[in-house]
Amino acid sequence: MVKLSDGTSQLGNGAEQIAGGVDTIASVAPQLSQAQQVYGDILGAVDRVAADLDASPAPGTEGLTAQAQEIAAQLRSGDFATAMDLSTLSKLKALQAGAHEVSRQLNDPNAEYRAGVDEATAGAQALASGLSLLKDGSGTLVAGVATLKDGSSQLVVGARAAADGSSQLAAGTDQLVVGARALSDGLVQLDGGSGELAMKLRDGANQAPRWYDARLDAASQAAGQPVTTNSTGDAVTYFGKGLSPFFLSLALWFGGLVMFMVMKPMSRRAVDSGVTPFRALLTTLLPAFIIGFAQATLLWLIQVLVIGVSPDHPSAMFLSL
């Protein structure tokens, strides 16, 4: 758009030069009728003006170019006096007026052509600004499309998760239906069982014994009185009689333990002598039996004669030892 404005300015400068050349031709044209010698200069100036007008793209130059070419043709006709008559001069004036009009259209800011060029320049600048905004908006649009793409991917993932959840929900619903049916069957069984329980409780209540007042009084007296006995099995005046058998047995056990720590259970001499095993065993245990019998007799005599604890059955106690 800057190039369009600069080109318009250049066209205005060229139009001013063309108008200046036409003014020069018009100013010297009345004098050329008496100056045959400058005929060639006039013809060259008209040709240059015609060529500049033909090369100029400014509006309104087509008619001026035709007029300049017509004047040049009349000058080349060979009759200098005819070429410089009043019609030629009037055409030069018209060419002068047209050149000034073209210069004004190109240079005057208030002229229609220059105003249109300025409006075109402003519109082109506005278009450039709009294209810049469009470029920025395109970037924003691309970013929005990328965001939309990401959101679409997340939506797809969420949709898949929702589908999986729906499948699990359907499976759970089926299990719930099965459980509800089982619960319904259980409730039916519970209803039947509760009815049977009520009947059994009623039957048990009917079979339970009925307690009347007299029977209740007798039972309460039996429960309230303690159990007593008047029979005596063994009268124990002191506690020694009960513990003496225990201590006697314990003393005999220690005596036997010490005895077999001193004596050998099996006599090596009896085994080596070649006697029977029973006799060898009897030979070894007979001394131990005599010593044990002597210990029991001694303990019994000490308990009865020395300590004074007399058993109710002395012979039975002695045999038990």
C-alpha cells in the first residue's frame, strides 16, 4: 500500500512535467507562426508529450494522448501555416487544460482520484491489521484445537472407564438380584421356622410342670434349709494320725533309695558262679528285703511306742508298710 501511494506521487510529478511541457508549447505557439526555423523543435516537443501521455497510467490521459498525437500528425502534414492555425491552437489549449486536470487529480489531496487512492491505502492498512489479527486468532484457534484434542482424549478415557464401571455395575446388580432371591427364600424359611418355634414353645409351656402354692412353699423350705448329718465315721483327735502313713512311706522310699546306692541290684559273683537267673536275683534281693523289713518294723515301733500315735488297726498298718 505504501508502494501505491508512492506510485501515485510519482504519477503526479510526471503529470506536472507534462503540464509544464504543454504550457511551454502553448506559450510559444503564437510566435511559431512567424518562426519557421523552430518548427522541428515544436514537433519534437509534441511527440515527447504524446509519448509521456501514452506511457502514463493516470486516469483521463487516453483523450489527451489522442489529442497530442493528432497535433503531431497535423505538424507532420508539411503545411506549417495550416498546422499553426486557430484549430491547432485551440487543441493545444484543450491539451493544456487536460494536462492540468490530470496533474490536479494526482497531486490535490481533495481530488476524487487522490481521495480514492488514500481510501484504498487506508483500506489496505485496515486489511493488513485484520490479517494480523486473523493470524493471532489462528494461533489461538490452533491452541484451542490442541486443547480440544486433549479434552477429547480425556473424554474417551473417561468414557472407557464409565463403560468398565457400567459392566461392573451390571455384574454387581446381577449378584444383588441373586442375593435378594436368596434373602427372600431365607425370609420364607424364617417365617416357617418362627411359626414352628412358636408351636414348640407353646407345646413346651403346656408340658412344663405347674407349681401350686403348697408345692412352692415346700420347695422353698427345702432349698432354704442347709444339709446336715449326725453320723461320724472316724473320730480324729489330732492331725498326726492322718499324716503318719504319708511320712512313713516317704521315709521307707528314701531308705530304699540309699540302700540301692550302697548295694548292687545284681550280684556279679552270683552271675559268674553259673547259678540260675532266678537264684542270682533272689541272692541279690534277699538282703535288701531283710533290710527293708527291718526299716518298716523300726518305723512302726517308733510311731507307736516313742511318738504315741496309735493306729486304729495296727496290724493292717504294719502290713501296708
